Amino acid sequence: MTNTNKYYRAREEALLALVSIEEGLWAKEALDKFTDSGDKALSTEITYGTLQNKLLLDYILGFYLEYPLQKLTPQIRNILRSSLYQLQFLDRMPPKKVIYDAVRLAGRFGHKGVQRLVSGVLNSVLREKRWTLPEATLERLSIQYSHPLWLVKRWYQDLGVRETEDLLKWNNKRHDLCVRVNTLVTTPEEYSRVLTDLGIAFRVDPEIKQALYIAKSGSVLEMPHFSEGAIQPQSKASMLAAIALDPKPGEMIADLCAAPGTKTGYLAELMLNTGHITAIDLSLDRLDLAKKNLERLKVKNVEFLVADATQVNLPLQDRILVDVPCSGLGTLSHRPDARYHKTEASLLELPKLQLSILERAAYLLKPGGILVYSSCTTEKRENSNVIELFLKENNNFYEEEIPLIRGLYRDKYGYQSYSHKTDTDGFYYCRLRKR
């Protein structure tokens, strides 16, 4: 396949992925399904970049269309979006080539009139700038950084305008892939030598030597020794949750809400594959995937249990990780499609569920045992507010400092990581000890 054909195929794969995302697939699932013969790095860039800027792209297109974008078919709508993204944000191919391929794609999914529409709109964008951003600050931020207005308003109330804009900018950056070197299989030094020998650029995290950052270029499945379990894709923020629990070899550990098992695997590694971990989740399918992945990582001390974390029965545990279901608002930089699935109403029931899971974990913990509550959201209502309610009703628990976590914002209870300040996802951690 020539480079020209690979480029066209990458655009086609990105289009198919974007349409399937509109129909309900998550971005990662869609890319796994459709990226095969094209330039995978480019199709991923176009897909994620279009999602990260979708509100802005739709806003701009509105100045050049005679009728609403939603009246077009999903295929033509996303041809316009993805092509405009390339014209506005990428310089890999000449604009004429971008438009030529867009018209070619439109011919596959529509008639000649649609091809003329695509050509006319994209050429008009190149010739003249008709659009300006809204003057009102919050509306401008919502459009400029493509985050729902309700979410921008919510962050503005908690963080103020400057912090909100910094967070929005962070969410729209493309970040290197973070992987954890699995010391049950190899060492960070050995794996670093493998990458160096292959000419793969990387950097080591200054605080977690197992955490390596690698420029994204295709599927992680193609990384050296992935199938042998040498590495696991995992954000630094996710690793910090396991580090905060500080599990010891030989202990009994429970990981509530464990799927997809990424933190479970790190707990097993920190325990040197000894002791016993019970990985609990409501979803049998997700636990099955976790089991297969942990087998790849050579993990041998985990038992999988399908159960409701608010009602599960276990022997008393030495330590428990409570990584609660949450709004996920701290991981939008890695999951740009998630911002369009969230609603303000969907956040209301989460604190009640989180508190219920935390209460059950407290019941299952030995006296003197340690419990870590973590979430991947910036929402205080799901973080320090939940801990405050819990401590009011459970005076046999007290908060402990987490000495291994540095540089995070100290909230009323626990540690809050705001993405743009700490070069990691927006996570919250609180470590509690039972008297």
C-alpha cells in the first residue's frame, strides 16, 4: 500500500470510528474495531482530535452551512468534522489533499450533491474566516475547548476561571502513553534497554521508576514483550492508588470494584505475588477480561468474585482498596468521548453509592487495618464530602498521611490531583486506618 493510500485509509478508518462512536461505542473500542491497514497513529490522531474539539468544529461549521449539521447523515457530518480538524489543527498533509480525500469519502457515502457540499464548505473555510468565539467567558470556554457548558460552569464554581481554563487546556492535550513495567517479569532497567535498542523514545517518571512514558504510535499490543507481560498500560494516577494502600507481602487484601484489574495487578506485584487478593466486581464479563490480563502479567495470588460491593461478605481483611464508581471527570484527557456522555443529573446518585461501598469496606476491615478510598474525578461531592460524612458516622476510623504521594493538593480530607498541576489524571486519594 502506498503512503497516499495509507493516508486515505487512515481517514476512512477514523470516519468509521467516529460514526460508530456516535452510535454508542467508546473511542477505544471503535479504534480497535476499525484500524487495521491504514496509518494507525494518524487514524487515532484524527479520531481523538476530532472528539476533543467536536463542539468547536460543530460551531465553526455552523457558520458555513445553510442548515443544521445534525440534518446531515452521520457519515457526512463526521467527514466535515474530521476534515475541518485536520485543516485547523494538523499540517501533515496539504489542505488540497485533505479536501480531495474528504470529497472522495463523501462519494462513498453520498451522491454528487453531497460531494459538492463537502467541497464547498471546506474550501470556504480555507478562503474566509466567518466565525468568532462567543464573548461571554463561560460560553467561550465551552466552545473553545469543547466541554459541555454545564461542566464548565461546575468547574468554574469550584476552581475559578483561570484554573478552569488550565484544566480544559490539559484535557485537550495529547499525552504520551504511560506504562508500568511489571517487575514480576522484568525490571525497569532491562525494559528501558529494550526500548533504547529498538530506538523507541521514552522517559522515566521522576517518582515511580516503573512508570515509563512512551510517545503514542499505534497499538500498545505491538509494544515489545507486551504478550509476555513485561508492561501494563496504566496511568501514574492509577499506580498511586495502589501505592497509597502500601500492601505488604503475605497480607489479605480486598480490591472492591476491581475491574478491569489494572490496580489489582499492581497490588499483586507490590505483594511479590504472595498473600491473597480478592478482586470484586459486579460484572462477570469485565472480571473475565481482568483475569486474562492478570494471567498475561504472571499474577498468581488473586481470586475473582462477582458480587455487589455494597453487600459482599469476606473474612476480615488487612487492607482494602475502595476505587469507587465515579463520574470519571479526572480522566477526560484520555477519554475525550466521555465528556459528551456525562450529564449533571447522572452525578447526583454517585455519592450515595460511594458512601455505601465505603461503609461495607469498613465492616470488612480488621482493627488496625488500612483502607484507601480513591476516585478518578475532581468532584468534591464524590471525594472529600463522602469522606467527611463517613468519618462523622465512624469514629473508629481516622485519616492517615500518605508519605509516598508528593506534590498533590491537600484537600480537607485526602489528596486531590488536578490534572494540569500534577502531570497526571485528576484522582483523589484518602487513606483511613481502623482503630
